[in-house]
Amino acid sequence: MNEIFYITNAILLLRLIFYFSDAKPKLWHYILHLVIFVSATLIYQFGLALVLVWIIYSLLLFSEPLLIKKPNKPSLHIYRIVQLILILSILFTLIPNPLQLNFYRIEVLNFSQNSFIGKVFYHLTWERINLFVFGVLMTMNEANIVIRLIFFFINKQVEKSELNTGRIIGLLERIIIFIFVYNSQFESVGLVIAAKTIIRWKKLDEKEYAEYVIIGTLLSVLLAVIITMIVKSITKIIVI
């Protein structure tokens, strides 16, 4: 189970790096994306399961520019959501048994656990760390993809400058909410929303802008809370 979330986190981090911009990725972006992903998974011993993960992920990755011709369209966001669901499904299907760590990875892990920092954070298992990182990455870019898709469906047109600013604010907002909810500090979520409202108070007189802020904030909070509760539930099940 740990290797599934490790590989998923590598994918989510790369999606955040390469998909954060609205510009259409170029071919070399996809190639670099794949090279980094393969390098990140080399901590596991070479085998059939790992090769299948590489092949299937390559097919899903390079099919995007062939199937989706124009960026900033609902079809692109839908494809990326479906792509992530397929990747998770494939990982759970192809890796019924744990992948074996290679010797170098085991040595690094042993060194880190015996180091000063490792002893300070001895209570943090790799499973718990992987799940926490998984939750943070899901709230960052994947939640943003869902929000953008919903804005398309409700036909909310937003200026590009405001969209870019809102994306950064929403990203920070969801990370903070994730951390608060993860630590069961639900009352602090209200403070985050209040602070955001105060900052944008002057522009809320504009109807279109106010609707954009309210819908975006509610969706952002809802997705962050849902993701956090899912991560906490999984943590209780698989982490002893």
C-alpha cells in the first residue's frame, strides 16, 4: 500500500509542476515528465509490475496531446480527472503485492531513520508521511482542476488575471484548511474564510466578482475538507 501512495505522490507532484499553467504543454514537457517519473520509481527493484506501471502511465500521459487539441476546455479537465482515476485504479490492480525496495533505497532509509532528524520524528512512519503528502497534493492541483471544471459548467467567465490570482489564493487556502482539519482544528477554518473575505471586501460589491469569490471559496473549502477526511480515514485503516 505504501508504494501505491509513493508512486501516486510522484505523479501528483509532476501534474502540479507541469499542469499549473494554462498554456498547452509541449512534447518535451511530457518527455521530461515521464523521465522524472521513471527516475522517482527507480527506488523499487526492476520487475514486471514496475515496467507495466511505466508503460501504462506513458500511454495515459502521451494520449493527452493527441486527444485534447485545445487547452482551457472542459474536455481537458475531464480527461485529467479521468486520467488520475485510471492511474489509481491501475496501481491498486497491478500492485497486489508490495514492490521490493532496491538496496540503495534501503540503505538511505536506514541512514535517515538513525539520523538525528529521524530520531526526532521517529513516530512518523513512511505510510503516514506518504498519506499526508498525498492529501496536500490532492488539495493543491487536483482540487483546482475540479473547481475549474465546475466553473466551466456553470458558465462563470473569469478574467485571466483574476483567475491566476484566485488560483494561488485558493491553493494556499486549501493547504491551510487541510492542515487545520487534519489536526481537528475545525474552528480555525472559519478564521481562514473570514480573513479571505476581509481582504476582498471592497470588490464584493460587484455581483459577478462576488459570485465568483463565494462559489470558489465554498468549493475550495468543501473539497479540502472532503480530501482531509478521506486521508484521515485511510490513515486510521492502514497505519498502525
